[in-house]
Amino acid sequence: MKKIADFLLSKGFIAWGLLLIVWQTASALNHTDFLPGPFETLAGGKEIALNGVLFQYICASYMRIFTGWSLGILGAVPTGLLIGQFRTVRRVLEPIINFFRFVPAIGFLTLFLMWFGVGEKSKIALIIYATTFPIIINTIAGVAGINPVTVQVAQSQGANAAQIFFTVTVPASVPFIFTGLRLGLSGAIISIAAAEMLAAQKGLGYLIYTSRLYFRTDWIFIGILTLGLTGYFSDRFLRFFGRTALKRYGVKDK
């Protein structure tokens, strides 16, 4: 029994079970239009899943998330490595990074809509912004945390600056970069939900926002749950990739 309990606890089944119990209890104490229970929510989800709307909205949101997140990685990782590696670059750019990383992505939504229009460009730009700073900050921390002895050993072996950068600095920073990727993904999902609520014709954020017009609280819950599950399984896949493909660089999944 103890092994079964440990398994259920480690896999999160107990936590999810408690959440469902609390949710169902709270729903029983309120009207279903105000707080639908798990079964009512599933029924509402089945309704929009069968007509294809839910799948279409999931695909729309996920494509925006993946595109913006990927583009953010391409810019943020090299920037973080350069800032961390070169003191002059750090002195010039670090104040700017530390300023903008405290400005939430949603604060730029109106500006991006004016610059890029209500189409995909504004949403992807918002995701790039939300993705960039967690990755940059973690990459800088990875470079700064490298043991100086490791660099000195490479220098004693005759390695030049470029060789040290690619064989010591980059590999040693991978665990920190990986953490930044996970945080950036979380920021991407949060920002796309806000962007789709204000400027979209489809997507999970659009579903959550427009469901109020029909007072379909169950659809709102479906949108929220789908966003959470999208992030959860995306992070699980990312962690699996990290512990398999990047294990030799010190990426661990405890």
C-alpha cells in the first residue's frame, strides 16, 4: 500500500484528486451557470470539441506560441551569451535588459497592435518579448556561474578565446539556458492568452473572452483547462528532451 501511495503522490494523482473534490464541492454549493462542476465542464467541452472549434482554437494558439517562442530563443540565447561573456557588452546592455524585463508583455499589446496590426505579427511579437528576457537572464547567470578554474585549465591547454567560448562557456551554460527556455515557454502561454482576448478571431484566449457573451462558464473553464494542459504537457515534453538529449551537459529532471 505504501508503494501505491508513493506512486500516486509522486505522479500527482492525489493532488489532482483533491482538486477535483474541492471543485465538485464548490460547484455543488453554487449554481452551475456560476461555477460548473467537472462533469458539466466536460459536457461543454465535448460540445465544442465535436464541432471542431476546440481543436481549431488549440492549433491556432499553439502555432503562435511555438513560433514566437522559437524566434525568441534564436535572439535571446546568443544575446545572453554575449552579455555574460563580454564585460563591455554587459555594461552597455544590462541596464536596458533590467529595465524592460520588469515591463509585462501585456503592457506592449496596444503598441504592437498599432505597429504590426491585428494579425499574427502583433501576437508573435508579444510572445517574442515575453520569451526573451527569462532566457537572457538565465543565460547570463549560466555564464557568470562558470568556475574560473575550468577556464584556466582550458587556457593552460592552449585554447584560444573562441575555443574556450564554444567548448567551455556554452556547454557549461546549457542547464541555465534550459531553465530559461522553460520559463520563456510559460511567459509565451500567458502572453498569448491575453493577446487573443483583445485581438484575435480564434484561439483559446478568444474562446475564454467571447464565452462571456453567451454566459457559457463551462466554455471558459474549458479554455482555462486547455491552456493549463497545453503548458503542462509542453513542459513535460521539454523536460523529457532535456534529460535525454542534454543530460551530458548537466541538465537534470528531479
